[in-house]
Amino acid sequence: EDAQLEIIIRCKSGLVKTYNLRFQESETLQAVFSKEACQNILSLQPKLLLGTISNFVQRQEEVTIIAESHRLQMKNYVDDEAEPKRALLTKLSLFPDEFDLYQIGINSEITFCLKELSAIL
């Protein structure tokens, strides 16, 4: 059975608004890993990363971050585009001296939802 929250707003004019919201209880998930075993460590000011992701178009869904020993690249992820040759491609590079800490042990690539990344920052 779904859990439900009912919100009733009674306005002075006599108008009654009722909202029935369903919700589902969930467990908090916790990643299990050792920080000491991580070979890639990046530390930078959020303002720098916010400025970098602001260069991507607002309707862009995903952005890929590529970490290499000599630079970090961010590019828009274009996989399911109807006409890939017509898609706007954006690629930006950040260099180690722009970071507070830049330690790359293994070249890596990870794709983020751009909206979620912005919300985190």
C-alpha cells in the first residue's frame, strides 16, 4: 500500500485546495570503499567548476569528465542525438595548476547528469 500525504489549504475566499502526494519510503544507501585506495584525487573551488559548466547549453543533459595526468577535460555527452553531425560539441580543458590538488593515478572518464552536478555545486 502506498503511503500518502494529504495537504489541504483553506483560503480566506472559501476556496479549498487539496493535494494528495504519494511517497515511498526508501533506505539510505552508503557507498563502501576505502578513500585511501582511491588513485585519483581532485580538489578545486566550486566557483571554478560552476564557471566551467556554465559554458554548456542549458538543455544539455549529460557532461563527461575525462581525467588525465596533464589535464581534466569536460565535454558534452552526445550519444543518442538524431543527427550527431549537427549537434553542438563543447569541450573544455582545466589544467593541474588551476586545482588546489590534482592527483591522477589512473586516466578515468565519468559521465554526470549536468543538472544534478549543478545542484551539488
